[in-house]
Amino acid sequence: MRYIQLEEAIFHDENEKFTYKIARIVEGVKALIRIGFTCVCTLNGVKLFRKRQSGVGVSESGIGEI
């Protein structure tokens, strides 16, 4: 529970933006985890990942597939 509270205290921002990616195969999952994406859920065999955008110099945007 402390980790959740810590994350909320550090990252609480109503204007938070995330980059979303989906992965269908193990290699794609490993690649997304390697670059800092977190798995949010699995739906119909597809894993949805998200990564909090830094806000400054963000080059990634939107939804993509790997």
C-alpha cells in the first residue's frame, strides 16, 4: 500500500499523459518492458502497455503496436 501512496504523491497530476502500446507476441512484450512500459491488462490475447510521458521533449505519442 505504501508504494501506491508514494506513486500518487509523486505523480498525482490531473493532466497526466500516457503513451499506449499493444503487444501480441513475447518478443514485443519483452521489448516494451525493456523500454519502461508497464502492462495494464490483457484482452483477447493482446497485452496493453502504458508508459507515463515525461512532459518535456516527449517524442512518443498516441497508441502503437509492437
